[in-house]
Amino acid sequence: MRRIVKNSWFAVILMTWGMVYSSCEDWTDPESIDIHYPTFEEQNPQLYADYIRDQKNYKAGEHKLVFVSFDNPVGNPSNQVERLIAIPDSVDFVCLNNSENLSNETQVEMVKIREKSIRTLSIINYESLEQEWNKKAKENSELTEEDAQKYLNERTDAMLALCDSYGYDGILIDYTGLSMVGMQEAVLQQYKTRQQNFFSRVLDWRNKHANKTLVLYSYVQYLTPENMDMLDEYNHLILKTASSKNIDDLTLNVLMAIQAGIDAAGMDANPVPKDRFVACAQLPQQEDKDMIIGYWNTQDANGNKTLAAQGTAQWIVQSSSTYIRAGIFITNIQKDYYNNTYAAVRETIHIMNPNK
């Protein structure tokens, strides 16, 4: 009898342990909890609609333009710093550095920010296309200049087609170029031919996309005289002033662009439009311990080195009688996200447009 009781208790213990173990498994098995945090739009639709209306009115009115470049991820965004919807609403144009193979989420966010009149631009960097070709030519010495032209033309057409494929609002053409002073004749002819072929394809695209925004980011003085006439086809001309260190550098860059037009035109009207100049500035980088990148060689009222973006903004709001300072282009603004969520970008915008 005693053995039966012992066995019964042992069975009960085993059953109880099994139930507890099973119950613990249920407790510790992770379950995803779908927590929805209502957005400002969902909490107060009317207030949000009023805000969007005000944003559109502001963007449609006279103000200093804000272009930014953004290092969008190749895949879907994994955190806020990679999201287009996190950039300041007062930005006018965001240029996507990784313009090809956009993820689905990035495309959705492009549509979302358009509600706030933030337009997206794809970037075509001509120097990157030439680097691609140089790598191929290095691997195959039998390739000719004819092969080079064919490759560059095909890649240019493919990049131009992205605007329609992904629904961009326009294109930024990044063309650095080279000084033609002292070039050997054979090199000069190749340079001119490649430049002409590239820009002829861009202009052909422009003729078919009159409703899109076309921006040139370049050294105007490195364009051949034959290509100066095309400048009026661009809505905005961004000067390559990212390495500038003070106000005088910015002014000199504008004057050099204007003078390049004078030299090309002779007695004819200057082909360089003076009503759409945009200056470029870059933001500081954490790895730059010497505080060189993103800073000027001047000091602010507190004795600190002037941020290039804010110094450029102060130059932009100054008046000039012979040309118009239309706005700023701030490169790679994702570097400023962790600075109190785009603090430097917001302050730069406020300097140029105090009501924002």
C-alpha cells in the first residue's frame, strides 16, 4: 500500500512538473506586440491639413532655396537616420546619393514628403561613370575610345531613365570637369567630345521632360564654350564651393563663373544666367578631429570656428547688384541627424528664411 502511495505521489509530481514546464514555455515564448503610436496627422487631421497648406504656400512663395543630398540606404531604412520623412520639412529638394535600385519604403517616403512640397532629385555623377569605364579599360587594353563613348552613352541614358522609373521630380547633374588650360591637343579633343556627348543626352532628356527640375552642380569655367549656351536650360546652377573657407571664396566662385561666360561669348550676351546661383557647403564630420571639414577659417561672435553651412547661409542673404544668390546646397545631411536631430541644418535654414 505504501509503495502504491509513493508511486502515486511520484506520478503527481511528474504531471505537475510537466504542467509547470509547459506553462513556463508559454510564458517565455516571445510574441511580437503590435503597438501603434498615432501620428500627428492621425491625432489632429485638420491641424495637419492646415500645416501642409502653410508648407505649400511657403514653398510656392519667394524664399531662399534649400537643396540637400542624402545618403539613402540601398535596402529599406532600418532606423530614423535613414528615413526621408525625418528630414526638416523646410527643405525644398533632397538629392538621393544612391539613386539606383531604390527600396520600396524609400519610394513610399518620396511620395510622403512630396505632400510637404519636398521634391526628390536623382543624381548623375559623370566622374563616377568615367571611373567605371576606366576600370573596364584597365582590365581590357583592346577597348577603344569608340567603346568608351558607347559605354558612357548607355550608362548616361540608363541614369536619365531613373527619373521616370522611380518618379523623381528631377535630376541633379554632378559634373566636376577639368581645367583645359595646358591640355595636350589629343587629351583636349577627347575631353571636349566626351563632354559634348554627355550634355547632348542630358539636353535631349530635358526637351522631353519640361515639367521636371534640372540642376547643374559644376564648375562653369570647366565647360567648353560650345556648352555654355545650354546653361539656361537648367533651373538652378549649384557652384562647387564645398571647400570654400570664407565669404570671399564664395564671391570669387560666382565671379569666375560669370567671367567664364564672358570669355566664351566675347561681344555676345553672356550665356551664364545670373539669377539662379546656389552655393554649396558640407557639414562637419565626427572623425575630423582637426575641425577642417565643414568649417571656415573664420570665427563667430563667440570665438568658435564658423560652421561652413551657416557661414554660407549668411553670405546668401547678403544682397548683390549683379547676380542673385538663390539658395544653398548642403551635402550629406544625415551626418547632422544625431546633432539634436538636424540642428545645424535647421539653424542654416533659419538664417536664410527667418520665418521658418
